Amino acid sequence: GTIASKRIEIRDLLQGQHTGAQVTAMGWVRNKRESKNVFFFTLNDGSCLQALQVVADPAQTPEEVLRKISVGAALAVSGQLVASQGKGQSVELQATDIRILGEADPEKYPLQPKKHSLEFLREIAHLRMRTNTFGAIFRIRHHLQFAIHQFFNERGFFNLHTPIITASDAEGAGEMFQVTTLDLKNPPRTPEGEIDYKQDFFERSTNLTVSGQLEGELGALALGKIYTFGPTFRAENSNTSRHLAEFWMIEPEMAFYELEDNMDLAEDMLKYVIRYALEHCAEDLEFLAQRAEEEEKQKPQQERSEMGLLQRLQFVLEHPFERLSYTEAIEILRNSQHNRKKKFQYLIEAWGTDLQSEHERYLVEKHFKKPVILYNYPAAIKSFYMRLNEDGKTVGAMDILFPGIGEIVGGSQREERYQELKERAKSMGIEEEAIAWYLETRQFGTVPHSGFGLGFERLMLFVTGMTNIRDVIAFPRFPGSAEF
Ligand code: ATP
Ligand code: MG
Ligand code: MG
Ligand code: MG
């Protein structure tokens, strides 16, 4: 048979039912230790955090093979799996046959069995998934995305694929990557001197999607409840630890949902997937929790967080999110000691100011000390598609803010009334022609509807306790990311 047909994954070998049997494991050497009579090494195959301990008899192993067992080398090891006396492992493999699948020159292999800094590992993103930390992160990432699909499936939502190349810019925020087949250094021009997109592949100006929302709404107004889960692109020229140029967004859209239903759904979903992670990723989460605790110890006492990672996740599950209006939040912020002592970079002076992340984090981390849902923002600072409230000043927007993260969800009840939507778009300088298809949905069987966008990597930051968004996506794209 093929090599794979003989292999048993290390996750399964550690379960116990293979103990006593002849087995073959394959993986990469993590650690080795040799003495005169015995040769120990550990093998990790990515299927789980733990590595399998292998014991070899140097007298029975060809010199040539022994020499090539180095950290990073890929091996196939056959032998008997036996109960282990050693601490921290239940079984070990007594090797009778070791095959070198791929060598790793110890002089050149950058991942040695010691703790490397995240900065160093970011430089070698093509190898960092082979460390315990990144192995844990990407296994958790898999389970979380699976939980998200499962949640929506259980609730009767349909997954809808919205376009990645699109002519819609969602809000005209202007952070788009343009997609064109034209030579932009020497483009065809109209008689008026504008770039002539009629000659482009799509015959109009297109960009990579910044959100699937507008198209998602079309799905909701036909299928009832849909969600998208796809890549999203923003030419954010900010080097923050919370923004990527390419990130993944979960965007449900629901017909007949009002703002409160929207908030309930978002809160239920976040709790569901966090609970799922606690149940299905216990080993990896415990490892990351320990890691986060060590990091905390490096900080000065007053900056350390009161809770460990696992406690923080548990806490979120057990407490309802605080819900308050933008207007109430402004009052809290304006009257805060922080504002009075001018400790905010942007002081809160009047109703209508856009909240900065320092304000959001103050509310969540200092004032309420739990997740917060802020709703009913001033219309002037929010997008054209958000539903205007009775007061004529605010819209039915909601943002969910998480401790240590800031904004994790942004959503709203959508404006379903044709006239109101048309006027809002116009007042924001959006041409009717550009959103004709969107406006038309409000002329044919329009209904109240709502939706939100959850940044998958922001959720990953919260669940893993990592602090830089570049560490929770395998191949981060940011200004100047050179590799890949
Ligand atoms: P922020 O205020 O943090 O820049 P936003 O308000 O611009 O976010 P939205 O347009 O509301 O973002 O997008 C919905 C969600 O997508 C956000 O709540 C956030 O979780 C996530 N998100 C937005 N921009 C990014 C980005 N550049 N990288 C990673 N996640 C992002
Ligand atoms: Mg933004
Ligand atoms: Mg925002
Ligand atoms: Mg937002």
C-alpha cells in the first residue's frame, strides 16, 4: 500500500486503543535527546498539540539514519506502541524501523526547541505553523469556522456566496482594491478624458469586495435568512494590530428581523461558538491560556488583566452583554474621570462625535467590564443603508465591543422604505444609478430586515488570547507584507 495507508495519526495513537499494537506514525521531529544506550525523540504530525515520544535503540538503528534524525526532519516510524512510564505522556512508540522522509539541516532549520518570539515567527510565516502556538491557533480557527456554519445551519440559515469581484463598494468608504484588466499606466480614455471602463473586461469599474452585505440582503429578501462567510478586502493603510488588508467576514442577513432580533442573534452566535471552542479545543486552549499567562507576567502589575484566557471565555458565556444606546454611552464617556482629566486623545465634547477605539475600550474594559452592544448611532456618522429612527437623528445601528478587542461586530436594521433610502443615499452623495438594483428591492415586496458583519480574525483574537491580528491568519496581508 501507499505510505499514508499504513499511517495512524498521533491524535489517535494517544487515545489508548492502539496500545500494544504494531503501528506507524509519521511527522516532524520536535525534540531529541540521546544517551549511550537509548535515543529519544518526539514526533508531531499536526493532528494535535501533543507530540508522540519515540524510543529507539542506537545499537539496532543504522548510524546513517540516526545521524539524520534532527529537529524539523520528517520521519516514518514503525514499532510497538506501549504504555509509558514517563511524565506527561500516556504512551510511547518503541521504534523498530525508522525511515527518513525528509531531512532538515540542523545548521539551517530555524525552529529550534525553544520559545521563539512572535516577531521572529512572523518573519518565517511559511514555517511558523509547525510550532505549538501556531498549530493550536490554526486548529482552533478550523473548529471556530465549523461552529459558525453549524450554528447557522441549526438556525435554518442558508449559506450564500456573494461575489468577490464586484461593482458595489457597500458604503463608498473608498478603501477598495481596484480590479481591472486595463493597463492603468496607459488606460483607454473617453473623449472627456476619464478612464474608459467600457473597454474593461467587466465593462465597468470593479473592486474586490469590502462587504457582501448589499448582495446578501438580496438573498434575505428571497430565502429569508442567509449568511455569507467569505474573504473581504480593504486597502487599510493603517498598521494596527486589529486590521488586515484581507480578512474573513461572517455576514448574516435576515428578513423580518428588527434591531433587537439582530442583537439577540449576534449575542447567541458569539456565545455558541465560544462554547463550542471550549468544548472542542480544550487542549489547544489550555496551551494558549498558559502562554497568555506567561506574557501577562512580563507586564507591569497595573496593566495585567484580571482574568486568564479560559476565565474570560467562560465569563462571556455566563453574562448577558450590556446593551446601551450611543446617547447613553456618550453621557458615560463625557462624565468619566478619564474625559475630565483629558486622558482621551479625542475628548468627548458633544453628541454626534464618532467613537474612537479608545472610547470603545474604555466602556468595555473600564466601565462595564464585559461585552457591550451599542445601538442607535447618529445618522450622520453611519452608512446610508441603516434605518432612520423615529427621532429623525439616529439610525438603528449596533456595534458589539469586546474586552481587549474593541469592535468585533458591526450591524444594523436596514432601511427598507424606498423614499427614505433614496433620500439618505442622495444626501450622502451616492448616485441613484449605482444602486438602482438595491433600491428596486424596496419597490417590490419590501420588508423590515437586519444583518451584521462579524470579523472572523477579531473573534479569533478573543478566543486565542493573541494580541496581533497577523498571528491569527495563516498568510496575513498588510501594507508591505512581502512573503507569498
Ligand atoms: P473598525 O472600526 O475596527 O475599522 P469597521 O467599522 O470599519 O471596523 P465594518 O465595516 O463595520 O468595520 O466591518 C464589520 C466587521 O469586520 C468589524 O466589526 C470588524 O470585526 C471586522 N473588520 C473590519 N475591518 C477589518 C480589517 N481591516 N481587518 C480585520 N477585520 C476587520
Ligand atoms: Mg474600519
Ligand atoms: Mg468601526
Ligand atoms: Mg463597523
